[in-house]
Amino acid sequence: MGVPKVGIFFVVDNQLLMDAVPVENGEPYGDTMGYGSHYEFWETMTPSNVIEKKFKARAYDAYPRGRVVYFTQKKLFVLYADKCLKSGELKWLAEQFCITEPVFARDEHYQCATCNPFFMD
Ligand SMILES: [Zn+2]
């Protein structure tokens, strides 16, 4: 395992798109360290493969997404994710961020096209 990371991710057809940095390079906010913006990641991406092209072809919030945040006081990593990402996927995501003991949480902000009843492409 490498250095634990914080940042954002999307899951597009079982492939991971992530924008992350080692936790010590994260952006402090209150007692948390986080990194990245889903919208900016989508907005600034120049697609270079099929998955990225699929991702870019739809609205930034069309695919399941989430975020890993480190809580500096409690010394724990929380992985927030869309509710349609199942436990196996969550464990796989935690591995990609090099986090051994994550807390998994849902965040209503993270709803993909399938989960969001008000979604518009
Ligand atoms: Zn979803």
C-alpha cells in the first residue's frame, strides 16, 4: 500500500476516475483535509480514452461519485459515496486511495443520474 490519499472519484462503467493527493498535501478545511472538485475535474478534463469520453459526454453528475476526506482530530478517513455503490465497490475504492480502515458514509450530494430523481442530462 502507498501513502493514504484524499480526493474525489467517479465510477464510470466499473472504471475509476480519481483526482487525489497524499493526505499531507490536501487542503485543510476546519478539522478536515480534502482535495478536489467534481465539477472542476469534469470541466477541465481532456478525454484520452473511451471511459473518459463517456464520462465527459454526459453532465458532470451523471455517474456515481464520492470523496475521501481525512478528519485530523479523530484521525480517520471517511469515504463518502453515492448510495448505488455497493460494499465491494467501496472496499475497492478504499484500496485505490490506499486507506486501510475507512469509515463508509453516504452523502446525499452524491447522486448519479440513476439515483437522482431530478437529474437532467
Ligand atoms: Zn447512484
